Amino acid sequence: MMWMCVAVFLLWLRSGGCTEKANTSELIEYTAADFYEKLHSGKMMFIYFEHQVSPTISLFLLELEKSADALQDYGVLVGKVNCDKKLVQAYCTQERERHTAFLFRGGKEFLGFDLDTVFDVNSIVSEVLFAILREEVKYVHTDTDLLAMEKAARGKKDIVLGYVRSLGTQEHRSMMETAYVYGSKYQFILITGGPVLKHLGVDESSPSSQVWFLHCRVHSKLPLSPERCPLTRMRKPLSTLSLHSFLQLMEAPLVSEVYDDPSSVQPPQFPYQQTPQVFLFSRPVTKQQDLDTATALAWRLRGLALLLLVHRQSPAVKTPDEYNAAYRLPEKSSEVKYLTLNDHDEVLELFTNQEKEEEDDEGWLEDDEVDSHFAKLDDEIAASVYENRGNLPDMDSITQLTSDNFHTAVSHSSLTVALFYLKWDAVSMAFLSSFIEIAERLEGSEVQMSAVDCGEWTDLCAAQSSLPIPFQPITAFPCVLLLRPKEPAQIYRGMLGSEALHRFILLSLQASPVLLSTKEEVTSFLQEVPHPELAGYHPDRVMGLFKTHTGVSLFTEAAKSLRGEMLTGLLTNGLAEKWAAEHSMELPAVLVFPSWRAHTPPSTLPVSPSSEELLTHIHSALLHPLPELTVENLPSFLSLGKALLLLFVGEEEDEIGRKQNQALVEEMRGVVEVGGGRMEQYLACWIHLGRTPAGMSVLGSYLGSMPPLPALVLTHLPSGDEIYQFPPNTPIVASSVLQWLQRIQGGAVSAAGMLGEDSWPPAVEFLDFLKIMDIQEPDSAQQQTPEEEEEEEEEEDSKEEDVNDSSSHSDTFHNNPHSEL
């Protein structure tokens, strides 16, 4: 289960690297009559007129087939016409047509593309969209051209300026796909070189693409040059997802004024959660001057950090007067660091120096020939660990467990949380940092955070000891166990993240089940959280009511299995009878209070004949009828083995958008209710792309490109890897969705894509150890003549005699506590 969580998490993060979905159908071939019919309908078409197919043309047709689905999302039909079957005048009679693909628009030829310029999926999609958007996306070469564009946009639109070294690349495609979505909001400009690069401070020999945001819409309010629009450079590599996030960041408020202490201000919410915060302090007597200073600094920090101006006039601000600035970095446990600055330029240096260090590190890796193979690693966690291999984490906050001190350390603590890891395992080392962070947060508590290096203490990890070991041999890494004196170990099966494990540990400190003996204790159990650090978190709760001791042991056994996942309570005897009478229920009973269903009666379960069956009923009662998928809960829902009927909704820009999304979710709930028993084989669920931005990459990998939202797909079918998309332009209503599902079952709907193969080949050839072993031990070596077999038997007999003579040495080896697993 642990590795499944890791695999799903990695697949979720890595899905952004996929750009094309599998296309199970062949490229559409139009007859001459079909071509003229489509042409006269005015639809946009990208057509190749096929003559004799050479190897080069064959490769092009494969790429054209892959691009068909991506361009269909933009309203472009893709296909070919076989000129050998029937000639299409003007397109099947000349030699040049054999090396040209044509874009038709409005019933006539719009543009012809030489096959040298549309050679793969990226070039086809980017060039076709570039042609469609030729009026929206401008192309500039000189600084004079750019200045003219800035003057035209001033006070009307902001400008998104993209530099790509050549057309037809993945970066060019990302620019065009983003322009297709945001073209009405921003003015997009594309450059591939020329004198304009000098104005932008770019070396034309630079291999990397870049994007700038020119703030022209509010130009009159800017404290900068009246002639040029100020610009902000995007610092991440150009991709559709990074560009989308960058544009959202540019819409963030320039300066936010707050009246709380920085430590009480919430960390940035989506879509700015990866952006640092900078706090400046303002006094009442210099309020306007402080605001002007903050505004000027905010422009310099644009794209690097969010600036907040803290008004000291508020009694909520507790920061000592000696500090005049503070900052908070993302993913640092919301810690705020305070500074005393002589010059606000020091704040700018703080972030620009950090950026330069990151760029220097990247350059060092690129220049190091020894690391050339590792630069190709496609596993993000492995690559990250390798790059930081020299920066071993400080492990002073955790106890190092060994074969010698294990039993003593566990017996002296009421709860020991042990991480079993391998230093050469990428996931282990990545999770070790999170584990240490949790240890620092729990310092001074009753929890002992500890770690076992299984590469060093192999006997302990293999559960080999003269004293009893409370766990089975560790076979998957990393592994977290919760150990209590004289109790079996409890394995942690949740997400490998600091927040999830920290929450699990805090819930584990509570007894399971909690014995409830008064009405006040019952009220506290149902309404309060057991630890202050869990404030704001709403765990699931399960309460057992028993008139006699019959069934108590079974419920207690189930409750122990649920420890850390939820809260469990136990009522017996008179209190249970009184509580049951007040709520009109019969005893014995098990009540389930799902966290998602507040202020409603609990689910009542009968007492099952076994703890396993009771656990199944509890988990079923806790399952939301229409859950919202997140990175954290996805593995648990996939483990149900049901097909996912998955609705993707976008982030709401206003109250109208929020109501529209709410109506869509209600419609999906109607699908579940109306479908009844037919929906048992499906898990209807939804993803909010604002709260779970990773869903954009998932949806893109499913369908090859981002479709218009909302989008409804059927995926993870137990019967196969097909992915089906509900017709994009069809309203999502319960009756239509149910009919669509019925047509899929009847085989009347074609798949829109396929899930990727669940295979993890070696990242590079020299890590394919099985292949190396096969080369070193060819099959021919296994074929022996009878004479060779007889000679080998004689050699084995002589070896056995030698082994018997040296048995004492062998015994010494097996007693070595560091022997291999």
C-alpha cells in the first residue's frame, strides 16, 4: 500500500510531461465528395492530399494522426484525401502538393504548409494555431516594432511577450495554446530573434525560451517611464502549465494592506501558494509615504514575491518595533522571519541572490560532464535527491535506532515513530527531510521520532534479533511504523508528506477507542479535536454503543486498526442505553460521523460478526457519494477498483462562476441518485482545478491537450485502459450522462485516449542491470554436454569438502549483525 501511494503520487506529479494521448483510430480519410462537403460548410480543416507514400511521408502521416485529437479541441478537422482513388482538382495534379499540407477556413484555402515545417505533433499544432491566430498574435523583430505595440496597447491590454528560438517547438506550441485561451484578455507577441532581444537583455545565443509580461493596461498609474510599459520576466521554463500559473501571478494585487501580525496572516492561497511573502511595516504618521515605498518595491519584486503592508496602528500587530520587514518562504511550515533593514534593496537582494544561486546550481549540473547521464533522469524525485546529494539533512532532532538500542528506546517511550529508510533510495531521502521537519514540530512532546538506516542495520530491518521484534521484515522503503511498548507495530499507510503524517501521529496519541463515561465526554468527543495543532481539521468519528460487553472486544479490535485515521469512542452500560433512548435507536449499534456530513444524523451500522466486516461497513459509510478528488485522497479511491466518472471544473472568477460549478456538482449528484444500482460500478467524483492544480496536468495527459471546461471523462475502467470524454459542447445533465454511459457499455462510443502503460523501465541504459546480466550469462552457457556435467559434479564434491573444513569461519559470518538481508 505504501508503494502504491508513492506510485500514484509520482504518476500524478509526472503526468504534466505527457502531451499526447493515445489515438486508437486511424487518420480520417476523406473522399473527394466528403472534402467538398466539409469545405463548403465553412469548417476549418487541415488536410494532406496523399499520393504515393514514401518513408518520409509515412512518418508525417503518423504525426498528423497524433495531432488530430489535439487540433479537434480547437475546432480544426484533420485528415487526408487519397488522390489515387479520385483526383481533387488543384490539389492532386501538381508536384508541389505532395510536399504541402493545407489549412482551409471559411470555404477556401487559407494557408499551405511545407512538410519541412510541420514535421511532428508540436510543429503541426503550433503552426496551425499560429496561422489561425495570425491577427491576434503579433510578430515583432525590432525594438521599434515592440514600442509601437506598447503604445497601441497602453491603457487597454497587458502584453504577453514570448521568445522562442525556433517555430514548431514545444515552447512555441505552449505559447499558441495559451494565446488561444487568453487571446481576448492579453495581447500576445512572439519573437524568434532580432534587435529587440538587446532591449530585453537577452543573449541571442541563449538556448532557453523566455516570456515577459508587459504591464500596459494600468500604465498611467505606474511610477515608471511614461514611454515604455514596465515588464516582468517569467523565471520558470516555458510550458503551458507554467505560463498559465505565471499569468495568474501577474493578476495578484500589487500591494495588500493588512492589520494583523505577519505570523497571523495566512500563507498565500492558490494560485500563489508557491510564492514568497514580504511584509513591510507602516506607521500612522508616515502612512502614505510607506505605501509609496511599498508600491515601488512591489514593482521590483513582481514575479518574485507578494508584498504586504502591515499597519502598526492595529493592536493585533505584536512585532517589536526593532523590525521593519519580514518574509515567509513557501513550504517552510508557515514560518515568518523578521529583519531589520537599512535599505529596502536588501529585500530585493535576498530573493535575487536566491534565484542566482539556483541558476548557478543548474549551470554547474549542465557543465559537469560526469553528471551527463543523470541530467537525463526522468524521475523528478531521483533527480532532486541526486542534485542535493552533498547536502545531508541535520538528524539531531531524531533518535538513530540500531540493533543495540532498539528495545531500550522503544520501551522508554509511550509512542515511537520509526522511519525505515535506505540512503541510496531516492524516495527515502526525499521523505527523510519531511520526517525531520515533523520531528522538529513535535520536539518536547511525548512522541519519540526515530530512524533506522536499513543499509547499515540490515538485521533489525529483517526482524532478526535474539529478542522479539514487534514487526515483520521491512521489504518496501521508506516505511513508517508506530511502536508502543508491548504492542504490535502499526504501519502508516498514508501519503508521504509532512502534513499527512503529522496529523496521523497527533490522532494516534488519542486512545482507540476512547472510553466515554459521561455525557460531557461524549459531547467533547463529537465536537472537539484532541490536540490544539489539529484546530480547523475535522476528522471522521466512529462511536460504538453496547448495552453489555457482547461485541465490545470486536469493536475494540476494529478501533485499533483505525487508530490515527479517525477518532473512535466507546459507550457501554447505562450511558449507552440513555444515549440510545434519546436518539431512538436500538443497541448494540455503531455510529459513523463522516467529516463531510456535518449537522446531519450519523449512519447507523449493525454490529458485524467479525472486525474485518465491521471495518468494511465503516469505510463504506465514510465514502462520500460524490467526493472531490485531491492528491492526498486519490490513492484511497483508486484502491476501490471502480471506474472513475470524473468531472473537471475550473476556478471561479466570480459568484456566477461559483454557482455554475455548484450546479454542475449537483447535476453529477443527480447522476448518482437517478442511476441507482447502475452506478455501483462507477465512482462519480470531481476535481476543482483551482484547489488541485495538478488536475490540469492529469486532464491534459488524458486528452492530449486542455479541453474547454467543464470536462467529464470516464477512466480507470477495470476492463481496460480506455478513456472516454463526454461530448465537450453538450450540456452536462443527468439524463444525458446516463445515456452516454449506456452507449459506452454497448460499444457505441470511441475512446478519446488510453491510460499510459504502468511500467517503470530503467531511466538510462547503464541502470538496466537485468540486461547486463543477460549479456554476461548468455543462454548458451546453460547448455552442457554429459561429460561437462560429470566434471562439474566432481568439482562440487571437492568444494563441499573444503566448506566442511572451514565451517567455523562460516559460523562467524552468520553471527555478523550487519549481514545482508
